[in-house]
Amino acid sequence: NALSMIRKQGIFRFFI
């Protein structure tokens, strides 16, 4: 799912 990927990337961005 694209939305899942975006959500995952958002978490990664927040982590960095």
C-alpha cells in the first residue's frame, strides 16, 4: 500500500 509506505517514511523522518 502506498499510504503505508508514506506513513513508514514519515516515521523514519520523525526518527532522524
